[in-house]
Amino acid sequence: MLVALSIGLFQATAAIPAAHVAAAPPERRAAAVRADHSPVVDGRDDDPVWRVADPITDFYEFDPVEGKLPRFRTEAKIAYDSRNLYVFVRMFDPEPDKLLRLLSRRDVRAPTDQVKVMVDSYHDRRSGFQFGVNPAGVKRDISLFNDSGEDVAWDGVWDVATTIDSLGWTAEFRIPLSQLRYGAADSHTFGIGIWRDIERYKERVSWPSYQRSQVGIASQLGEVTGFEGLTSPRRVEISPYLLTKNETVFEGAGTRHPQRLAGGVDLKFGVSSNLTLDATVNPDFGQVEADPAQLNLSAFETFFGERRPFFIEGGSLLSMRVNCYQVRDCGNERLFYSRRIGRAPSLSDAYGDATSPTGTTILGAAKLTGRTPGGWSVGVLEAVTGREVGTGDRTIEPRTSYTVGRLTKDFRRGSSGVGVIGTMVQRDNDGWTEDALRSSAVVGGVDFRHRFARDQFELSGQLIGSRVSGTSAAIAATQTSSVHYFQRPDADLEYDPTRTNLSGTAQQLRLAKVGGGKVRFETSYQRVSAGFEINDLGFLRRADWQAQATWLQLAFNRPGRFYRMFAWNVNQWSEWNTEGLLLERGFNTNIHLGLPNNWWLRAGGTLSGPGDAYCDRCARGGPAVRVDDFRSVWGGIEGDSRMVVIPSLWLNAGQRDRGRSQSYSIDPSVRFRVSSRWSSSVGLGVGWNEDDRQWYDNVVDDGGTTHYTFARLTQRTASVVGRVDYTASPDLTVQLYLQPFISKGRFSNIRELADPRAVSYDDRYAPYQGAGDPAEFNVKQFRSNAVVRWEYRPGSVLFLVWQHGRFDRETRYGERSFTGDIGALFRTPATNTLLLKMSYWIDR
């Protein structure tokens, strides 16, 4: 297989002809015409308004060659009336029979031609909406934020029709003004851009000419004038839903399947021309895909991405990342982590059983979002979750209120800005929860950004403070958690079990080159104090940390003889705790090579060390342990997305502890485009892990001495992720997702810390006799769901969902193969949920 992939990679690498680059500056202004009679949205330009609208023809290629005259001509026209924005685009193509008419579910980018209209109705050069369609009529819509950020969860209610004829293909859009946001004025100028993808040549063209060498998307849109006499619509959208659900409940040695009938409502209300209120009462998100299965043996919490539409849409206006920089790729840490709302009850293990709820009920939530013509952005969210009980009416999650507020102000047409954010959590704790959960948490922060030197450089920073309160037991648990570890015996931290509150700060300063030329760079410094705590509504893995990091990229976006695109990254970083103890000093380099035949090669390597760094979290509250060099390499290959069968292969290998610990993984996957309606994919993940210093346990003996024990872990992991999509029409789709997951391991050579900072690896540990027989584990899980989605009228959706799950954990490694483990998994009891949910969209 690898030989075949290699042959496919390097064939047809002939030189690409020199680009024909336009000499005249591209036109970036156009005018919309008012329609006396609303055009019929049928994909044809025979309506009167299209005969009088001025055509936009000044399209230029931007990928792969920036500024090149396009292969095929494109023509667009823009019109409006009192209720709608209309856009007609004709995409000329001398071989329309070669257009792929692939169907997919909404918002999925199939490997076909596409045209999308981008609208910055505020004309603030920072935000907007994207409306896309392919020749088969499959719709995509995305909201834009922070100039180039994309929120794919946003779903507007709009219409589009496409046709294919002898000249190529067309798309006719009708976008209700109620789906856009703009200020009150006699006349308006909208930022508008139109992008076309010619898939069989992997070329992209745009009006106005988009420059990849510059940062941003919204700031590069054209200016469209002529919008006169528009009233700002007071949007009122109501979506009530009814749901019936049958789910497995374990009772004793048996199960039952109670039927539940529920209802709720979603509301969207235009408070003003600039502000929108979204609210939901008793929401249910049973139609979203299950989280991937995994086994976490670290001290830190696992991050799961948000999948619930209410919390994703508009989330950018509530967001502030922390510890976010190029080298670390943000690490998902943030002040607002919406998965805290409706989370699994915190004390299920203490007071719950198999019949206890697995999620916290969201009684209601509301958010107010918007932007003003003056550059102000506002986002406010309030959510309330109910009390959940376990056995004996004991509270496993108290009634809780969550509040987030974010306000930003843009300057210099969006090139600079400042912002503030505040979050607050209040819990109605009782005798069951007050010593385990904090009663309140308050976080506040400010941030800024400033671009200069023709917007090619950016300076940004943030300052954040936090304060949590609760009983002395709750705050003691906070201090000793993996985020803080105040109790470390060699730390200069003040652990106080009588505290009833804890405070901390976080800071960051970042300088970056974000546009212009072939070179990009970023250098940054960030610091998190030991008492900083945001996990009541945010996500933070550890406090007591500071880092310096620098990233440099050399990118060649103009195609050459042997590549279509080439980028080379170099990263350097150093990390310490706030006492100055070195935690890591690392270097990484990686390359990304797009070949002329649209395959991709990616590879990289990391070196961390040498041997004068320490891990202050490895002993989980114990002393810092000296660590040795770490080395890793990785590589991947991805096939051309236009092929019927699209392979990819990823390889990873790492080594540390002077060769005593090693890890390897291989992740092959294949995507299939069976027909215009069927697509599927299957991915295999196999990992081998030999960890010679995996934390084992902290044992306190009869004399009060704590033994910090480590062991050698031999672990094997395998998983399969499969997906099948069937698209009957752009409005009716069927999705199937399944994932079996197995991870099993055995511990050996149990030792305890002796001289944890010794230079010699062997001197750091001593044999430990008090552990008994080394532990083993075999964790098996299967998750799947099938979703039928039918948008039976615009904005109104019917979901039929089947969720199936199995879980088993054995305390022995076992002699079975992975195939035998799968068989054992399917002999365990299953949980099934069958859900029927119908919503109805009402627009007033």
C-alpha cells in the first residue's frame, strides 16, 4: 500500500506555467440595485432586476496563485428589497458535464465546486456571515468573528437555488435581512465578498481580490453601496420543540426502558438593530454526536469540544483564551468553557448509582449578543441548572447559576481593540456538597491588541484575576488538586487548610508578525500564579506556571516545480513554575508540503531537555522529579480530496527517560465517496506505550510517611472510528457514527521516590515493597449513534436518533487479543436511547 501511495504522490509533477498576474489594481467597490419586484429564487437570471443590476466581473485567483487572472470567468450581481438581500452568481465553465453534483449533509464541505457570499453587514471589518452552496444545492453557513475566525455552528434561515446549463452553473441567493445585523441609518454600505472554488483544478477565485499574504477575511471584503431606506428588522424567531425519549435504566440486576415526553422552546429576539437575545428553556441536545472514547491516566482533566448549537453559536463574543500562543496552540484553556453548563453531576461517584442522572438539567439559558456601528461588541450569557439527586435524596449537583459577560471595542477600523470579561458561578450548596464544591467563583480580565506597520505586526496582551470561595474543606481540596498542588513538600507555597477563599492572576504579552511576505513569527511570555483558578466555568490544566515561546514560519504560497505550497515552522520554548524551577526547554521543527497533484506530506520532530528540567506534577502532590531528554518524530500523508478513495496515514514515535520509556502510534484512515449520495470513512488508531515512570499511588504508612510510588506501565490501545453518511436530498440526511475503543495495561517494577532530583536516573527511585501485586486494567468501550435529520421546512427540523453504548472495565490485562476483547465487550449490558425530536420555526 505504501508503495502505491508513493507512486501516486510524485507522478505528474511537471512545472506549473507562469502565472498571468493582473497589471491593473483590482476593483473593490460595487453597487446594489433595489428590486421593484422580488426575484423568484430558481437559479435563473430572467427576473427584471437581474437585467438592470451592474455585473461584478473583476474576479482574481488567490489559490494557488495570488492575483492571477482566473481560468474561468465569473459574474455576480447584487440586489435587495425591504426584506431580503439577493445575490446572483454565474460561474462559467466550458465543460459543465465535469461538475461533480455531490450531496452531503448541511455544513459539510464536499469535494465539489462551491460559491459563497460573505456579508459584513455591520461594515466593521471584523465580523460577518458566509453563505455557501455547491452545484447540488448543499448549503453551508458560517459566522465570521475577529476578522478571520469562523463559527461553523451558526445556522441561518435563507434560500438558494442552483442550475447547471451549457454555460456552467449558477447560484441565486435570497438572504433575509432578519438574518443579518446592521445599525439604523438612511443608507448603508455592506462589506461583501464572493469566493468561487473550481474543484477539479483546486483553484479559488474571489471578488474582490483576496490576498493570503495579508491577515484577515472580513477586513478584505469589498464595499457595496446603494442600500437605501432599509429598516432594521426586529427579529422574532420562536422554535418550540417536542421530544419523546426511551432510554435504558439499570435497576439491580435488570434494566427498564421508561418513555419520557418533554418539550422546550428556543427564542431569538432582535432587541434592537444591533442586539439579539437568544434564549432556551429546558433544552435537550440528544441529537449531537457522542464524545470520543478515551482513557486518561494523567493528573489533568480531559477537554471535550462543545457540540451543542446553543452554546456554539455566537460563542466568539464570549470567548477569551488563556495561555494561547502558536507554539502551544492554546491548549484549549479559556475563561468560558461551556461544557461546565449541564455537566455530569460532580458527586455521582460519592452519592449516585446506576439510576442517577448522567447530566445536569439545564433549566434555562439566555444570551445577548451584538455589535454596534461604533465598534462595540457585547456578549452576555446567563444559565441556570437544576439540583440533581442520587440515592437517598442526596445532592450530587446543586442548583447553580452561571454568568458570563464580555465587552470589546474596536479602533482603527478593527486593527486595534480592547476588551473586558467577567464570569461568575454561584452554587446553592447544602450539607452534601458544601465541603466538596466551591460556593462561588468570580473571574475578571482585560485584553488588548494593536496592529501596526500596515497591519503586518500585532502586539497583544491580557491580565486576568480570579477568586473562589467556599468552606475550608472545599478550598483545601482546591489547593491540593492537580491544578495547584500547594502541598508539594519542596514548594515554597503556603498551603493553608483554614482558608475559605483563594485568589490568583494570569498575564500574557505577545508580539507577532501576522502578514506580508513569506515570513511570520511570534514571541510571547505568559505567567499563571499558583492561586489562579478558573475551572468553575473555564478550563485550566495547571496554575503555578510561566513560559516563554517563539515561533518562526517560512511559507511559500506560490506554486513551484515540486510543490503547490510549502511551509516550514521552527518553535522554541522554555517553561518554569513561578518559583523559577525549570520544567521544560524544548525545540520543534515541522514542514507541510502540498504537492502539485494535491497530496500532502507533513513531518516534524521535537527535542526537549537536556536533563536539567523537573516535573513538579509527576508525583501528584509530591516533590519535583528530575526528567531527562525527550525526543519524538511524526509524519503524515494525505490523499487528494477529489479522489473517490482518499487515504491518509500518520505515524508517531517518542522516547524519553534515556531510552527506558517509548511510545509509538499508527493511524491509517480512508474516506470513500461511494456515489453522489453516499460517503463514508474509517480510521484505525493503534498505540504502544512503555512508560518507565508512570505514577502509581501515594501511600501513607502507619507512621504518617508518604511514599510516592511509580511503576513501569506497558499499555496497548486500539480504536476504530467509522462514519457513514447518506444524503437523500440537501434537507434529508442519515448519519451513522461508531467507535469501539480498547486500552489495556499492566504495571511492574513498583518503586518509590528516593532522591527525586538526582542526576542519575536509577538514584531517583528505590524499591517499594508495600504495594502488593502490581495492578492491571482492561478498559473497553463502544459508542455509536445514528441520526436522521429532516429539515421539513426552512428552520424546522425533525430528528430521529438512536444512541447505543457499552462499557466494561476489568482489573486484569487478560489473555485475549483485541478481537477477543471486542467480543467480550459486546457481551456486556448495553445502554440504548431512542429519541424523536421535532422543532418548528416561527418567524415574526
